[in-house]
Amino acid sequence: MLNKLKSKWFWIILVIIILGLIIIFQVFKKEESNYITEKTTRADIIQTVEVTGSVESAEEIDLNFNRVGTLQNVSVTAGQAVKKGDILAKLIAGDAASQVADARASLEIAKLQLAELLAGASKQDVEVTKQELISAQTTYQTALDDLSYLEQTRNQEITNIKAETINTLKDKLSTAQYSLDLIFDVIDDPDADNYLYVSDIVLLNNTRWNYQSTKSAFVSLKDQILVAEVANDQTSILTASDELEDYLGEVLDILNDTFDVMTVTIDNSVYTEAVIAAFKADISANTTSINTAISAVQTDSSNLRTRDLYYQTQITAKQNSISSYKIAMDLAQARLDLKIAPPRDFEISTAQANIQRAQATLNRYLSDLSETAIVAPVDGIITEVNFDAGEQTSTAKPAISMIGISNMQIEVNVPESDVIKLAVGDQVEITLDAFSSDDKFIGTVTFIDPAATDIDGVIYYATKVSFNEKDERIKSGMTADLTISTDSREDVLVVPSRAVIYREDKKYVQVLNGEILSEIEVSTGLRGDGGLTEILSGLTEGTEVVTFIKAEK
């Protein structure tokens, strides 16, 4: 019974452990990505064409230009021995030579630009830029100091003008008070009520009414000036100035009316001629005082407005200058940062791409230039020269014929998809089934038939390859495997060819940002062996590109 219990507990514990392991595995299992990626790298790539043919007895090699033109010179005669690479004849090149020279110069410039980028700015250049930054900083700081001084000067001067204006307002309000008191004595005191007789009662009544109205506004104006003084606010002071100016104008009008009242007053025992004359003199004196007061108020308020506007204009101009100096200083700092900073990856990649593009242009022009010359593809003997200098060549008739030192050649049929990669003079690596795979022979493409051959509905072009050296072991009829080197690149940016997407005459690669898939347009160069394609622009070294997307289950 005890053994059964132990056995039961054993199996229970075992099941719990297994379930726990399953749960842990599911929790911590890393989610498998749906994408396979590879990094862009730099590498040497080569492009080859592989074909198979049979060895046959060598025929005469017919050599011709790839274009029609005027023969400039012929360097050989029939029976002359030549070496591989010897220039046998040339056409008048025209612009081809200058295009090659320009392309070489462009390539050198691109290389120098990369070297300059990698080397960075010179010490002298950095020092000049530092001095430019120091000058810009000094100019900026000087402008800030000037602005601070200008604002301090403005604040002090405006404060003084405001204080002067307040004093003027209070003083000229007292002048108005004095004139009002005089008007009261002349036309509105108890004696005037009893003894003032005039020939124009309407004038007297209007003058008294205007006096009372103006007098009642005095306290309100006095309070307004007091508020402006306490606030010391420019707007309040100017408003009070305008109000006092208007008020003084009203007092002046009443003084003039009071003078007119005295003019029409009938003299009596109280308002004698002497009293009337004295009142007129006092009124005239007060009229002068009020006019002076109005001018003083106008002068101070105008001065406050004018000086404030002057300083506002000066400060705005200085602030605009500071903004310009700040931009200049920031630009100087940015230039210095740029000069002392190491080159960025994309700048290096761009410079390298410029070199590759310049090299490709040079290669194209060299190819064009090569079409103006006939070069001996192999060592051999000239058998025939069909044109003289100055004559027009023809594609239908070989310019020069020769026979190689090897008595054997290989004729192969190259598919139309590959023949565009070939050129006369391309080097060929040859292996023969009759020999070990370690025995490799070197040959040269000597002829590419311009006419197509249809074999079972497939288009081919007959191509002949001559052995560079004579070997008595090589027999007619032997099967030969040829690897023709058509192009190569050294130290270029490459991606797997399967990563390149072709769509609407453009090329793209897909990259991952986290789990977000995006496309980048690229420019490609040579498509080499080993599944690699040259990238001219669009990517930088180390970028992860998508090469395969797994189908979702």
C-alpha cells in the first residue's frame, strides 16, 4: 500500500514538472522573425559567362573595327609578327579621346574629394573658422550690450520725462485753478450778483454757466493726474496731458468771455471804471498764463511721445541686428562643428558612389575609344591588311587578318542574354575534359559573330576563343569548359542580388526599422557572380536589407 502511494505521488510530481516546463518554454520562447536579412558589405565582385564548346583547328582571325570610320594609321604589314595587346590600326577618334580625358579628370576629382572628406579640414582651415566664430560671437555680444545700454538709457530718460510731465500737469492745473478763482471774483461772487450790470445779459449768463461747468470738472481732472502720477504709466500720463490741455482751452475761452463781460459792464459805485480796468488787466495776464500753460503741456507730452517713439525705433533696429548676428554666429558655429566633425557614413558612401559613377563613365568612354583601335588579341603573324590610312573602313570586310601562334581554337555558341557582356579581348579560363580540373589554360576572345544563329528556337552568337600559348597536348575535338571574365569591381558596396526588387524601370530594396518594412530606391551597377549586385547609391555599409520574407502560417 505504501509503495502504491509513493508511485502515485511520483507520477503527479512528474506531470507538474512537465507542465511547468511547457509553460516556461511558451513564455520565454523568442518570437521568430518573418524576415531574413543580410547586411550590406564592401567586396570585390566579378562577372563571368560560362559556356562549353569543342576544340578545333585554328582559322585565320579576322579583325575589324566595331564602327565605321576613316583609318588614321596602320602599324603593321603582312607577314609581321605581333604580340598580344599590340595596336595594329587606329581610326580617327574624334571626341572619344577628349571624353576619356575628361572622364579621367572627373575620376581623379572624385577620388580627391573622398580623400579630402576622410582627411577632414586642415588645421589652418579650422583655425580660420574658429576666428570667424569668435568674431561673430563678439559682434553678437557687443550688440546685446548695446541693446542693454540703450534700454537703460531709454528707461532713465523716459522716467525723467514722465516726472517732468507730471510736475508740469500739477503746476498748470494750479494755473487753471488761479484763473478760475479770478473768474469767480469777477463775475460770480456775491458782489457781482448785486452790483454787476451789463448791457449783454446773455453773454454774462453763458459765461457764468460755462464757468460752473468747467469748475465742476476740476476735481475729476485733479484725481486723474494723481492716478497717473501714482501709476507712473506713460499711457495714463499722456491721457491726463490731453485732458488737461483740453481743460486749459476751456478755461482760456471762459477768460476771453469774462474779458468781454467786463467790456460791456456798466460802471457803478462797486464796479467802477478803475475796478473794471484792473479786472481786465488781471484777465489779460491770466490769459497769457493759460496760453503758456497749454504750450508747456503740449511740449512735455510731445517730448514724451517723440522720445518714446525714438527709443522704440532704435530698440527694434537693434533687436533685428541681434537676430541677424545670432544667425551669423550659429552659422559660424555650425561651420566649425562641420569642419571638426568626422565624416558621416552617408557622406563617405556618397563620395564612394561618385568614384564608382566616375569610373563607370570612364569605362564607357574607354570602351568607345577602344572601338577606334584594333589590338592584337593573341601573339601571332599578320596575314593580310585590307585598308590604307585615309580610307573608309567597312564592317563587311575585315581590316586586318592574322593567325595566332596556337594552332587550336574553341568555337562556342553564347546565348543572346550573355553575348552583350562579351567583348573581343576578354580573358578566358579554359578547362578540358581530357585533362585534370587543375590544368587550366588561358585564352582570349578573338571573334564575336554579329549575326545570330537559331538553334532549336533559341538565339545564339558564334564566338571564337584562341589559346594564348601553343600546347601540343591539345587535340581537335576535345570538350572545353570556358569561363569568360567580362567585368569586375574592387571594394564596392554590394547586396545579395535577391534583395533587389525591379519595378517600373526602378530598383528598390526593402529594409527593416524594428518590425516596420520600408522600401528604398537604389541605383545598381555590376551584377556579379555569387549572387552579388553592386550598389551605386541609396544605401550605406552595414544596412540590414531583406532577402526573404517567410510566408505566414
